[in-house]
Amino acid sequence: MFIDQDVCEKCLDCRTVCPVGAIQIAETKFVHHFSFQVVIDYETCVECDVCRRLSICPQGAIKQVDEIPYPRILRAAFSDPMFRHASTAVLGRGTEEMKTNDVKNEFTKDNVGFSVEVGRPGVAAYFRDLEKVTKKIVALGGDFASYNPVIALMKDKSTGALKEEVLNEKVLSAIAEFIMPRQSALNVLAELIPFINTELKETVATISLIARNEDDGEHSFLRKLEAHGKNHGYIPYLNGKVNIGIAAVKGGNS
């Protein structure tokens, strides 16, 4: 992403829409006056395409290069919701399973799905932040979701280590998804929360759990989660979802 200086009229309208503050003013001082240009800071930009896609510039000065090189193209893959991941063919940062639970049916009565999202609009994240999380997930015994776009970044799935060339790429956010047995889920959560609070100094993280209701309707896991939160100093946000099975295919899973 760049701003065509031959077209830009320096109205500054574009600065308000960048979610990471990458559109900046570059001043040039002379003896009796100064001049400035509106530029996109290459390091800060996460290639989310918001500034260009919104057509905020009346002159059309915000442009994209013909081809974003690797590994920078990963910034777009994890920041632009309209970008389709090459490894999964899915739009956005989360998997279809997190959104529907109908695709592979991995969130069962015996398993709990976890997701750890690093970064968010306003506070992006580097993949080096994500690597700290993926390595911790391995240490905790988590089973990574094989269809998660994060898997394609890994150098060694057995350790959670990412490829060296991606570590300094910055993205709006990235989500690591994994499965844990229900009986150990709260113990994992008790270790994961302080780890994130201690190790992730340059960004923020959100932990989500996906669990099916019990047949008896007592929601015992949710009640245990609430009690666990009181004992460990956090308040879980319980967000119910009705699964109507629209992604299921007769005779098997889609």
C-alpha cells in the first residue's frame, strides 16, 4: 500500500480510517518554511486495505502495489477480511468451525475448543507474539486445528515454532485454535491466562472457549467456568449460540 504523491492533495481525510495509525505526516523543514507529505509507514501498515477499499480519498491517491511480496503478503492474509487464505480457502482470521461447529464437528461433549487471538484493531500484533502462544499451546498439550491458517506459518508443529521469515510481519490479528479434553480445560485456562498477561507485552490477547451444552440442560461446564473465574480473578463473558446444523450434509459432514 502506498500514497501516490503526484495525486495526493494532502487533505488528511485518510488518516482517520487507518486502524493501526499507519498513515502519517512526513515533514521536510526548510530555512523559512516547511513542507509535508502524507505517507504510509511501511512497518506500521498491516495491509488491511481499509483506506483504499473505503475510497476515502477523492483523488484516488491510495494505491496497492501490483503484487505484495512474500512474506509481507501474510499481513494482508491476516488483516484484510476480504483476503482468502491460500492454505484454507477461507476468508478472515477464524475458521468455519469456530463460527458454526458444523463443518468437522470437533467440539464434542468430551472436547472444548480454545482460541487465542493476538492483536485487534488499534493494537496489532507481530507473528513473534503469536509464536509465544503457539509454543505454549504445545507445552500445554493442545491439539491444533489442522484447518487453521496459522498452521501454514509453522516451521515445526511439534514445538509450535513459526518460520523465521514471518516473525517480524505485523498483522491486525491472528488466531491460534486448538482442542483440549473437557476435564483439563479449566486447568489449561488457569495456566494460559497468567502466561499471556506476563509474556505478551506489545499487544493484547483474547481467549475464547467453545463448548457444547450438556444433554441435561444444566450447563455444568459453564457453571464451573464461572466459579473458576471467581477463584482466579476474571469474569467470563458467556455468549450463547444456537447451532441449527445448516452446514451439515445428509449422510456425513461437509
